[in-house]
Amino acid sequence: MASNSDNVGNVTKFPKVQGGGSLILAWQIKNKHVLVVGGGEVAAGRILNVLNADAKVTVVSPSSGLNPEVRYRITNQEITHVDRVFQPSDLETLPPSNGPPDMVLVAVDDPAASTQIWKLCKERRIPANIADVPPECDFYFGSIHRDGPLQIMVSTNGKGPRLAASIRKWIGNQLPTGVGDAIERIGELRAKLRKVAPNPEEGPKRMRWMIRVSDVYSWDEMCGLTGEDMDNLLTFYPSNEVPHLDLLKAMRGGKSAEDIDIFDGSFGFSVVA
């Protein structure tokens, strides 16, 4: 066991704790039941967020309080609508599952009612978010940049949502074009690799090889990988190699690496097809 003097001597080697933050996680709510109380503009944004995460959504709100977007989602049967105000029993039996919700999002212009719903959720240990009331939130909605599978969240921990949106836009503008497509290709390659090397003991090698692939190819090169390119690339996995993209292109049409003349000299890598 390290002595106290050892710990003091190593203190500068460790990250400094910065309190006051949130634990930012990717919350998997696919097929989870989300209750949204309210049907206005804020509720519409919340609904889109959880639908994008493949949640099942029930909205409790009088029809008179629904905005056009929420009405559209009800008409298209993307969400379930209960045409009345919230009742405490909604936290116990809620259509269509007739069970309690897994998450509650409150977006109504009634502070007293919102606080009451918050307290009821706390009693039942249901995670909840009360719009625009940070102290009454188990979690926050950050500003999200989305490009296919890529999601980047910017959070100001409830202090400056408008600034979070500006920062998110700036970050999005700095990203290379096609980054979402590149991630899709890498995801496809990982799925193919698991079929080629399915054994659990291959896990560390798979991870190291995928890291090398991600480091070797640029975003544009990843976007350009075809299904045939990925299949050819996987033939290099057993030897733990990652070939130059020119070699993969030369292998198109059924050629093997052995069929291709390769010169690897001091001025770079060239392929003669």
C-alpha cells in the first residue's frame, strides 16, 4: 500500500476535481416508456429528443394545449395522446402499456403543478425533468449536434441554454463534411469483423486493429470504403496489418493482395494494377 508521502508526491500527476458538473452519459431509452406532460413548443422539442432515441412516448395534455408539431406526431401515430390534464395515477398506469413510465418530462406553464409532479416522481423514484427549473431535474437536455450516428452534446448545466446552442453550432461547423458517413462505414466494418473473429478472446486484438484502421484512414477515405473494400480489408486482420487505401482499390474486382505488384520505397507507397 502506498504511503501518505507517496500520495502527496504524486498529486500533480492526477486530474484536478472540478465540482459543479453533470455526469454526461448516453442514456439508452430504446423501447422505454416516456411520459411527457404538456403539449406546447418545449414539449415538442422534448418529444423529438426521445423519439430520436427510439423511446415509446405518451403525451398527457388537453387538446387545446397542443402545438402543430405535437398534433402532427399524434396524427401520424408516432406518440400516444391522453386528452386531459395530468393525474397522479399516470405515474402508476399509463397507456398504452398500462404500467408506470420509465421517465417523466414536464413542460407546462404552471410552476406549482410542475413541482407537485416532481415530488411525486421523487416518491416513486422515476427520473424526471421539469423544463426550465434546474433544481427540479434529475438530468438536463443539452444542445445536440447530430450527423447520422454521431451525436455531440453541449451542456452548460442549466446555466446558459442559448450559449450551449451557439457553441454546438460552432462545433458542428468545424467538423469535416461526411463525418457521419465515415462513422457508419466504421460501424459496418466492426460488425463484419465480429463475424470474422467472433470469439471473446479476440476482443483486445479486434479493438487494437480497429484503432489502427481509424488512425490510418482519413474521414474522406472512410466514406469511400465500399462493401468490397471492407471485405478485402478484413483479410489483413489475421496478420494485424492495415493496408494503404491504394492497395484496397487495386484489389477491387476480385484480385488478391498477392496478385498486385507493390513498391514500398522511401518516397512512399505505390501500387501498379
